[in-house]
Amino acid sequence: MQDSHGNQLSTEKQIEDPPGAKQGQSTVTSVYQTKIAGFCRNVTVVWSKHLMNHSLYITVENPNSDQHHTCKIDLKPWHFWNKKGFKSFEVEENNIDIFWDFRSAKLSSGTEPSGDYYVAFVCDEEVVLLLGDCKKEAFKRTRSRPSLIDPMLVYKKENAYGRKCFSTRARFDERRKESEIVVEGSFSGGKEPEMWISIDGIVSVHVTNLQWKFRGHKTLTVNRVPVQVYWDVHDWFFNSSGPSNGLFLFKPGLSKCISDDDTDGGGGGGENDDNDNNKGSSQNCLTEGRAPAPDFCLFLYAWKVE
């Protein structure tokens, strides 16, 4: 499968899971770009959940070497665990302070908290990265000013495990709240396999005969923002060597060129069957006069368990 720029969407896009991650352990990885200690650096934030244990792994890139700076926070469910804390480490002789407060965080449903928490990264009395929705509390506690350069979320990857239902969240427009994304499949009951992709409770993609349409692409509109959706669930049906996963990519913005009939793709080979099923249809280049598409991508790896 390929993205709108012709790049292969394969396991090469996966980044490393956190140390100690196990098969069946759900993880959410977000990579941000922000200015720390005079350089624009990547900050990788990994939320990990296994049974009753949550963990947070933070890695700050060192652009001048392969040695990165890592911090781990255990989010233990026990009542005596201190859910409010502070850690400090050095990045090229610059102190990075990390403040967090999970006392009221909603941790039960998903891999990452859904609200009522903050994690603040402070360098040179600036909050260079702020996670969570308790922003006022974070600035009050850190006694630091907001960074002059806003952090940018580059991409997000989630490993989700389930029998037929997989969910994640993404913000396709910085001015709006996160959208809830649910992928659901029907694989039993004597009927042909089907798949639904819902965004904020609305079914946006419905694929029938999924075993033959295991790859596809569709353009959606989410809160007036065009979003490219690609899927490849080949391994759900044809992988017998081990655990099977489907790959879903969500990217805001328009493809360089898309056909008049943006239909579900077919199996076998491609992201779209327009060339086979709609021969002679004209191509509309829709980028003229529009702002360039954001760089953000969401990768959902949906691991189907029996």
C-alpha cells in the first residue's frame, strides 16, 4: 500500500516500541518537534498499557549523536502511589524538568489518558511541550512561561489489540477537539467479512467482501477538513505465520490528484481500483489554491486476536 506521495506503507514506517514492550501490550506513540536547548528536536512520547499497568516513556533526541535521553514514569493503579511527581535530567548540559499530575486522570478505558491530567516539559523557564488538558494547573505549578515556538505533532502510532473492534483518537484540526476513530469488523456468522470505520460515531467507510477488498483508500471530510484514509488488512485473512495486524493510515489534507469517483479500493494490489473500474475518468488536481496538507499522520496497527 502507498500513501498520497507514493511511499510504501509497510512495517518500515513503524518506530521502535518502548523497552520491555510485550506481545499483546497496547502502545500509543506520539512524536513531537519542539525547540529544546537551542535545537529543534524530536520528543517521542510512548504510553504503554498491559493488564493493570500503565507506563509513560519519554525520549528526547540528541541531533548531534545517537545517544538520546530517556525518562520513564510508571502510572501504577495502587492507592498509595504518588500520582503527582517531578523528574529532571540533562540534555547537553541543559536541565529538562518534567512535571506531571495524574491524580484525576482518566486511565481506565484507553492506553493513554483521555483527560484531567498534564505532563509539562520545562527548559530555560519555558514550557516547551505540554501534554494533557490541565494547562492552567501546569503553568501555575511550573512557574514557567509558554514557549515562543509551538510544538508540532509529527505523527502518531497506536498498536491496538482486539477481536473485532479497535479504537484510537486524533486531532485533524488544531482548533478542534480530538476525534474518536473506531474500526470494527465482522468475521463470523456465515456472512462475507465486512469492515466499518467510524469517526465521532458516524460511519464514514463501509467495506463489504473485505477478503477481496483488503486494501483501499477513501477521502473523508471531518469537521470540514479533508482526511485521507488508507487501509491494508491483507494479513487478517492471509497470514498464517503468527499474529496478524491491519494497517490504517489517516492523513489530513488532499491527495495531489484524486479521481472523480473516490471509491473503496480492491484487493490484490493497490490502494485504489479507479484505474481498473473507472477507465477514462478525468483526474482533478485539487491542491491548486489551497494550503499545503499538514505533515501529521496517524498509523493504527490493529492486531486481531482470536
